[in-house]
Amino acid sequence: MFLAVSSKKDRRRLPRMRLGCVMEYRIEGTEEVVEGYAKTVSGGGLSFESDRALEPGTLVEIKVDPPLRLTNALTGVIEVTRCEPIDTGRGMPYAVAGDFKKIGSAAG
């Protein structure tokens, strides 16, 4: 389900939407596709949970395929801006955020 997220403290230029679904990502220059958990998306970037730490500046190809199939899969490349340890109980101990460098969609 997609829900807009906003608050008085949120000074972002673009509104965020909650995703809450499994996603795939691949660090550019590698072959390994890794599963993550997409949290939020905006016109400027994406946040997700990962089972591994990603260094700021890392370029990551992403694919988010919403389970409700209301839209095509979101694809693109983000540049990691932040990676912090978290404990959600999902086995993905890192919260990753990145800015879109390229964005598109693909038929699932």
C-alpha cells in the first residue's frame, strides 16, 4: 500500500510515500542481486533496509516491484547518502537511504 508521509518537522522538497515491500538491488560493478526491504520513496530518493552495510557514495541499481501490481516495477540507480544500523527484527540490520541518479519503470 502506498501512503503519503508528511509532518511539520519534515522539510523535504518532495513528499515521501511508504512502500513496505521486498525489493532487489545490485551494487554497480558487481553481479550479485541482493534482496532488501523498501521503506519509502520520493521523487528524490529511496530508503530501504539491507542485510549489509553500504558506504555513502556507492551506486546501487534498484528494482522495487510493489505487491499490489498497481504500477510497473520502479527501477533506477541511487547513490547511497546514508547507512545506519537498525534493529527491526526482519534480519536486515541496516537502514540505507539514497538519492536517485537515474529513475524509470519496467514491466514486472
